[in-house]
Amino acid sequence: MREFNVDEIRKDFPILSQTVNEKSLVYLDNAATTHKPIQVLEAVSEYHHLHNGNPHRGSHYLSIKATEDYENTREKVRKFINAASEKEIIFTKNATESLNLLAYSYGMNFINAGDEIVLCISEHHSNLVPWQKVAKAKGAVLKFMYLSSDYRLTMEEVKAKITNKTKLVSLAFMSNVLGTIYPAGEVAEYAHSKGAVVIIDGAQAVPHMKVDVRDIDADFFVFSGHKMLAPMGIGVLYGKENLLEKMPPFLMGGDMIEYVEEQDTTFAELPYKFEAGTQNVEGAVGLSAAIDYLEDIGLNRIHEYELQLTGYALEKMLEIPYVKIYGPTDLENRGGVISFSIEGCHPHDTASIVDTYGVAIRAGHHCAQPLMKYLGAPATSRASFYFYNKKEEIDIFIESIKSVRKWLGYGS
Amino acid sequence: MDLSQIYTELIMEHSQSTQNRRHLDHIDASERGHNPSCGDDIVLELKFNGDIIEDAAFTGSGCAISQASTSMMIDLITGKSKEEALDLVETFISMIKREVTDDEELEKLEDAIVLKNISNMPARVKCAVLAWHTLKEVINK
């Protein structure tokens, strides 16, 4: 394990040292996507220089090397999230595709009229729109768990919404808007006691904290590579083997078959049954290098350091009277995502103004329109941190948000 | 990028002005304009007298640029014919796309000419053009 030294870590991320609008870049949009260290970039480049081939097909050297690279990543991901078997690790494009696979292959086949699908109001559209589609197609009921005044999900609410009719519960481990970390394990335990299947969307959690899918006892678990240092276009679906086994394939095509006749086909074993067509091997190679990088630093240390940054930012933001924070203001069960608004200023104006200070934040509804409506906010601004951010960057961010009202014609 | 070219006094005045932010007593046509990715959301209301836009107003929410642009447009098109209004929409959109840069030709946009510099801020172009596209929709309906 390497020493945790942010200045040293930053040397691995060339993109962070550039200037934007003649200012040093302060990248605080990590919940949208993270940057890639040279170790990941070099691994992908080396794959293209030395190993590129179509995996699982040829018997020649390069095809075998590509197969090894791809399958080694599967084993690495299995260990990383502590799945029981490599058969339970399916590669997808991203968390969104993983959730769509579940909606089409599980939802459309195992949810029936009158069944309930339970989500949390803070779900990202990727964990909401597919379930609307399933509910409409199958005549199921879509129900939402709402939040307490401190932006948390209480077990009272969980128990009020999950009933004997609930067949599926899908919940983000951490909200991409509020930063709240939900009690995924407790929710799963309760949902299982009612006979429901549980999906946990780990897109915002896996990059920032140690996750153990068997400890949570999730039936399915999804995440994206690009939010954890890997390239865009590689994601993961974890599923318990007995459930994946009974689900039909999602996409049909090459590599996911066993025997194909003119009229009928038998499908490949897990996990290949769900991986049709040539897969994103270079993405998998990048994901493998990203996992090595994160483990070398240590997920627990990453989480702890990000909490320090978050605590510092929250403290500074709470001192500004015209800043409103949407999310928990204490650090318990919280990650490094802070949504906020500045009184009298639209979040898009805020984001554009701080951009001229070199500060990259997100503004908008963060792919969570029902949550925005629930919060009574048309949009929010959002700063999100990663372990390569520094306290000094938070100071620059705070100064930049203090300038916003001045630009928009307010005295302070 | 110099912020003072975008957040000018005129834009700030228009974005906070309530003069055009109201409901009409009599509405001949109305249209919602929405930027789903950022949340700018307006409803434009028009009252016609024959071919003339006799009165116009809007409601909704959004960033300073979208709201100022809507207010400026309403000032500009009130009292104009539908055809004149559509011509102004074309001129405005051409200005934002930098297809028309000649200030003399742009003069007819009156206050809205200050939004010219928004073309330096690609992320905000859709905020500036929202009301104008909405007007085109409602007139052509």
C-alpha cells in the first residue's frame, strides 16, 4: 500500500495540472465522471500496442492474450466486491445498461400484474425510468420511499413501503444528488423478509468506499467504471448465480450462444449468456488497472480522506448565509457529494460563473427530476470530491461561490 | 471568458424585472418551452389582434440568461406582426450562431443584442434561445 500523499497522487493525473480560463483547474465534478491516472491510460495503451484481439474466439496468440486480459479483470472485479463466483460478474457498458438488463431480463419476466416495485425518491433516472417501463408493461405498481427532513431514509419508511406484495426493491447505495449513504444492508434484509429481490445501484459508492456485495446481501449490484478511474464504456452487473441462471439473455448475438440452429438456439453459460457481441476489452483492462490503483491507496483511506474534505467544505458553506445545502450536514453515512443553491441565483448561472474561476461543478437536475420536484428545487449546483482533490481547492471553490451573487447584481 | 460580457447590467435588470412576468387576461395562444437538461422552463402567452401580437407575457423559472432573454424578446415583439416577429427570431438565432455579426443588421434586436456574447459560452446557448424557439413554435402552430 502506498503512502497517502495527495501531491504525489496528483502527479498520476496529468489532466488536473492544466489551466482553465487562465486559472488552475479545480475539478469538483467527480460524481459525473472521474479522471484517469497514467497507470490506467498506460494499461489501455499497452493493451492496444501488444494484446489487441477478439477474445473467446480465435486460437491465435492475440485472441488468447485478449481473453486473458478480459477474464483476469472479471476475477479482479469478483474479488473487489467479494462476489462468490466469476459467473456472477457480467460486463456491461455502465450502471445504466446493467439496470436496463435487469429491467428487461428480470423485470419483464418475473414481475406480474399487481406486484409492487419499490424505489427511493432520490433514484437516478437510470434506476427509475426502466422500472416505470416495467410497471406499465406488466401492470405492476411503482412505489416510492421518501426521505426524512435530514435527507435520510428511515427504516420506518422502508417498512411502510415494502410489503408482502413487493417483488422488487431497487435502491442507490449513495445518492448522486444528496450524498446520503442509505442503509442498503438493512433495506435488503427487510425486503428479503418480505420475499422481494433487491437491486443496489453502487455507481456512487464503489469508487469511494469498500463494498462487499455479500455483506449487503444484494441480489443484484451495479456500477460504472468511469466513475472510478476507468475509461467510459465499461460497467458491471453483479447478480446472484441462482437468479442470473433463470433469467433469459438481454441481447442476442455472437459469443452468447451454445448451439444455433435455423429456428432455435441454446445459450452459453453464465456469465457469457449476457455478453453478446465483441466486448469492451480495453475498458476491462482499464478497469483492472483502476482497481489496482484504488486498492493500492486503500478504499477505507479514500473514504476517510473524502469525508475530511466534505466536512471542511460543509463547514465553510454553512458559514455563508445565502447558501442552502440539499443533503445531510453531518458526516455520518455520507459521501463527498454536496448539492447546494445560492439564494436568488439559478444553479446554471452559478456553474458558469465559478467555471471562470477554473472550478468545475455540475448544475441541473442531476438525472433525478422526481427528487428535484420532491425537494421543491428546479435544479441545484453540485460539488463532488475525489481523493485527488485538496483542501486548497475547496478554498478556491468557496471563494468562487462567494463571488456569484456579486455577478448577478446582489450586494453580497 | 470575461463574465462581465455575459452578466451585463441590462441582462440582470431584465432577468429580475417583473414587467413581462405575468399572466394575460386573454390568451390566444400559449406554449411551454423547456430545456430538460438544465431545467429552464417557461410558458409564453400571446394575445393577437388579427396578425399583430397585441400583448405577450411569460411565467416560469430558469437561469438569469433564459429569463432575461425571454423578457427582452417580449419587449421586442409586442406590437409587431407575426411575420416581423418570426423574422426577429431568425435574426436572433443567426446572431447566436454567429451567422450574422454585422451590428447594423442586428440593431433591430434592440436590447437583445447584448446576448451576442453568449456564443462565447457554448453551454449557455440553449438558455438564450429557448424563448425564441418557443415563440416560433407558437406562431407556426
